[in-house]
Amino acid sequence: MEKTNFIDYIRIFCKSGHGGAGSTHFMRNKLTAFGGPDGGDGGRGAHIILRGSKDLWTLLHLRYFKNVLADNGENGSKNNCTGRDGKDVIIEVPLGTIAKDEETGKVEAEILEDGQEIILMKGGRGGQGNSHFATPTNQAPQHSQPGEEGEEGWKILELKVLADVGLVGFPNAGKSTLLSVITAAKPKIANYAFTTLTPQLGMVDYRDGKSFCVADLPGIIEGAAEGKGLGFRFLRHIERNPVLLFVIPADSNGHREEFEILKNELREYNPELLDKKFIIAISKSDMLDDELKEAIAKELPEDVPHIFISSLANQGLVKLKDLLWAALNENEIIHE
């Protein structure tokens, strides 16, 4: 189910509406045999619009909606009647979605708020009717404007998870277990690599009714920035997490080395990721005594806060929440 229900990348063909043509018409009625021009304007072609929805968490609903074709504008008509505008096409997407042009790779839209609307492709303008072209020297213009063409092309919609904290670590580091303990999320947990195939989100209840969002992201491996393992499917989701929690298991063969490998994958993918706030959590630490904790602490970088936790034994989790909240809200004082 995980593979089929969570879609974070989709390719769709979009074509906005053609503008309606202006009318070439002259007033004719039983009282007027040779009236002036009264051709109306054409209607605007329909736009294709992206709209953010907080109720969506995947692009799955667009999997079978690969061709988005918008209505054309209606042609103008006599009596200076303007044609009807084409009905805009609204594409609802989850928050955190970006739209790129497939050919150029340029990001054309970014949806971050519920109800936010961005025109992805503008419909063509309607043409002007011949009534606009009457002059003192040409009182019976025989021409009007055609409507403008709409836009068309392939677009890439890409979802990047919006969360305050992203859990970063090798497969089977204990990230899913941690998420299940500190939030109400129920990620799949098993003792093998790549249990988590898609991002899992959970809300952490903090003091005084406050909360923040944590994302358990698919496990990273060395070479992920080059597309190995889950590659870019993992890495693109951490671009919007202001705080990254590196989860390193207590039984790792090299805690500092593991941290440096993870950090290097972030650097290879996007050097700007290194500007985020880092915290290291040594998971499964219920198997450690004080002497081992002290030895591991000496391995870790001095400029990165660290904490020893155990999700199963419920050790250090309150302090971990305090650390994460402090990182997200630097100026706020935490009262014990």
C-alpha cells in the first residue's frame, strides 16, 4: 500500500484555453439598415490553476489525470456582446508542491498555504471585436482580432514534505520507532533496511498545548546523492525541514563516521542543506552504561548538540523534545 498510495512525483501535459475571436459585425435592425460596427470581444481562454489543500498529502489523485485540457473562450457576437470566458481548471495539490517546466527545469509555482492559488498556465486573451477599430476615416472596419493561443507543455509536479523536523539516518537506525513513540503516527516498523519507503508525518505534543511536526524520511545510504538506494526520493523531502535530527544507533561501528557520511550526502545533493540546524540523537542507548556514553560523546562533533535516547525504554525523550523546540524557537525560554 505504501508504494501505491504515496505519490510525490507526477508528470502531466497541460494546455490552457485559446482566447475567443472578436466579432466582425454591423448593426442591422428594422430601423437601421446600415449601422456602425457592433462586433463584441472574444472571451478569455481558461487558465490552469494550482490550489493548495491541507487535506491532501500525496499526488496520487493526479496519477490518471495526465492530460489537463482547459476550455477555449467563446467568440464575440453582435450587439457588442463579449464571449464567455473559458472555465478555469483547478488542480488541487498538497502543501509543499512545486511545479516545474519539464523542458527548462525552471520552478514555476510553489504551493505552501491552504487555499493558495497560482496560475500555472494562462489562458489566451480574447480578440477585440471590430467596434474597437472604428475611426473617423474608417467607420466600417471589416476586421477584428483572433483570440490568442493558450499555452501548452509538460509540467512536473513534485511534492516536498512540509515538516519542522526531519529524521535523518541510515536504514534501521530507529527513526520509525522514535516517531511512533513521540507522536501518534504509526509507521511500519521492522528489523530490515528500507522499512520506510515514503515520508511519515507525526505531530509532537509539547508543553502548554504547543506542537510541532516531525517527518520520518526514508533511510539514507552512502551514494544517495547519486541516486543509489532511494536517492532523490529521500533527499528532496529534507529541503523544507528547518531542523534535522540525525538518528545514529548506539551499536554503530563508528558514530562520528556515520554522521559525516550522512552530512556528506546532504552536501553532495545540495550544499545549502548544511545551513540547517543539526541535532544528533544516539538511539537504542538503553544498552549503554555511563562510561560508553562518555566515550561516544567524545567522538561526536562539539558544535552539534547531542542526546542519548531510547524509544523503547522512554529515556531522554522529554529532553529531546526540549532540544527540538529550542532549535525551532531560539528565543523562547523553556521552563522545566
